[in-house]
Amino acid sequence: MNKVLSLSGLIIGTTIFGLSSQAIGADIAAGEQIFNANCAACHAGGNNAIITEKTLKKDVLEANAMNSVDAITVQVTNGKGAMPAFGGRLESEDIDNVANYVLSQAEQGW
């Protein structure tokens, strides 16, 4: 019975707070480490050293329809423009963790 109540609470909490199952399973600390090792050279502090107006700040992510784990995952996996593809370099779990880390940082204002 307690397991059913716990599961019900998790489902309700997820629905109320809008958390995705990806965000719940993501390892933000691992995402930070992967970001620092692979992304920070161009995106330190949520900035963009190559195309300065395309930062990882919340308002810019929203304006460019990049404010979801799925959108960031596609970008990191496949690359686009000056950004290289990391799909062949990083595991899908690592990319998921990075995407969740980026969204988390954007929400906090980097």
C-alpha cells in the first residue's frame, strides 16, 4: 500500500511541477562534469564564444525553441552550424545529463 501511495505521490508531483521523466532520471552533477569537459570552451557561464547572441540563457533558449531536453539533445547529438556533433563522442546518457544540466543552469540564471 505504501508503494502505491508513494508512486501516486510521484505521479501527482510530476504532473503538478511539470517534471519530465528525463529530468527525474538525469544526473545533473554528471551533466556539469561533461559540460565542463566538452562544452565550456565555447559556452562558459552559459555564453557563446562563437555566436555571441546564441547563448544558453533562458530567454535565448526560449526564443530559439531550444528550451527543452529534447531540443538540446538533438542539437548536442547532431550539431548545427558552428557547433560540432557530439553524438559520436558522448553516450546518449551523457548527452541527456548535459541537456538537463543546461536547462537547470538556464533556470538558475547561470
